Amino acid sequence: MAGLWWMIVPLLAGYLLPWQGQQAKRRVDRLVTPTIYLLLALMGLGLAGLDDLGRNLTRMAGHALVLLGLLSLLNGIGLWGLARCYRARAINRPAADVAPPPPVSIASSLIDGALLIGLVGLGCLLGRLLPSLATHGSQWAEVALYVLLALIGAQLKQAGLSLRELILNRRGVLIAVTVLVTSQLAGIVAALVLGLPVTQGLALASGFGWYSLSGILMTDQLGSLWGGVALLNDLGRELIALLLVPLIARRTPELAVGYCGATAMDVTLPMLSRSGGITCVPLALVSGFLLSLLAPPMMVLWLAAG
């Protein structure tokens, strides 16, 4: 849990440092993309060190697909409804004096998302070929993430967003609540479909994309099979998010941010910023931070209740 709070430090440092002038802005913007690429490759490097993925893979994949499908459907319905509510309210408000975003090409968005997932795959391949690299992947990824958060903090400062917008964001809270409620509903339905105790279904649905944590907790309490299901479900959510975000972030930021789950505050944050604009970042930080805080106690609670 302390690690979550440490993620705020570089973000605030980047925000509070005196970044002035267009030259500083260009330098920050140029550093963000290569840092994104590095972080995703390191994510793949870390995945290469995971054990027991080959055991009972067919059964794991089947259960994970059921859970992932239900979560995607119910999260999507809830977040789409939230986006429609905000869109209806925005119609009655005066338009802000902001230049419209450039049109997004679906083909280029798909290529962009495929490139990012390809970087994850490349990192995983390198980790398999050179196991010594995989042992250090998580430490390197942590350093890269802190650098990225500092750069994003600088971008927020340059965009003129206030600290109040970063910390107190009602829409970000509503996104997190929507994901929480619809995920619990998906967990109940998944338990009925798969013939599990309801509490086990709720626990499996409470990772919110935090695959490393959910996989460890489920393996410890429910065995390697269900640990693998939790891992594949939350990892699949993150990989699908990387493909979907470029397509939907401009039009429905609530859906994009919410589907990223807990990863909206770290791994998928740069993609949200890049695809949805810098104003998408406060939503992602608030929603991702709340879901990251809720995931550990909720999984432990439901596992204990079972």
C-alpha cells in the first residue's frame, strides 16, 4: 500500500518544478513517448518471469474468458451510461473555448495499440531468452514508472490544470464507483455460470486489472488454477485496454478510463493521456488510485468470507 503513495511523489515533483516556456514543453513531450515504450517493454520482461502459466492452461483460459467477458460487458454498460449522463449535461452548458481535437484514424489507432502490445511481447520474448534480464525487470520498470509520472506531472503543470482538479474530481470518483459496482455484479454472475461460491466470484472480480496482486492472492488462497484465472483475467483486461483506449478515449473518456481499472494511474495512464488528451489524466489518476486502494482489501474480504 505504501507503494501507491510513493507514486504520487514523482507526479507532484514534476508538477511543482518550474517548467516554463515552449522549449521546456517540447523537451517533456519528446521524453514521454520513449518512456512509454520502455515501460511497456519492461512490463513484458516482468511477465517472462511468471511461473505455472502452462499448467492447466486450457481450463484457466476458459474460466478467464468467461470472467473477462462478463466484466467487459457489465463494466462497459455502466460506464457507457455514465458517459451518456455527462454528455447530456454538457449539451446545456456553454462550450469551452478549446480547439477541437484532431480526428482519430481507426487504422492508425489500431496500429498504435498493436505496437504497444508488440513491445510487451518483445519484452516477454527477451525475458524468456535471457532469464537474467527478467529478474531485474520489475526494478527497472519501477524506475521508469517514476520518471514517467514526473513527466506527466510536468505536462499537467504546462496544461494549466490545478492541484484541486487532480485531487478532487467528482467524475473520476463516479468512474471508480461504477467499475466497482458493475464488477461485483459480474463476479456474482460468473460464480453462477462457473458453479463457484459467490464469494469466490466476487474475489476474482475485485482485482480491477491489478494482475500481479490478484494472481498472488488467489494462488495463495484458492490454488494455482484460480490464481492463473485471476492473472489471465486481469492481464487480459490490461492488454485489451491498450488496444481500445486509442479508439474510445476522445469520445468516451469515462469508458476508456474505467475499463483500464486500477492500471489507469500507472501502466495505461500515458496511453490515456496520449489518446484522450491531458484533461483525461485527472480522471485516470482519481479512478485508478481509488480502485488500487480498494482492490487489496476487497479481495481479502471476499476470500475471508468464503
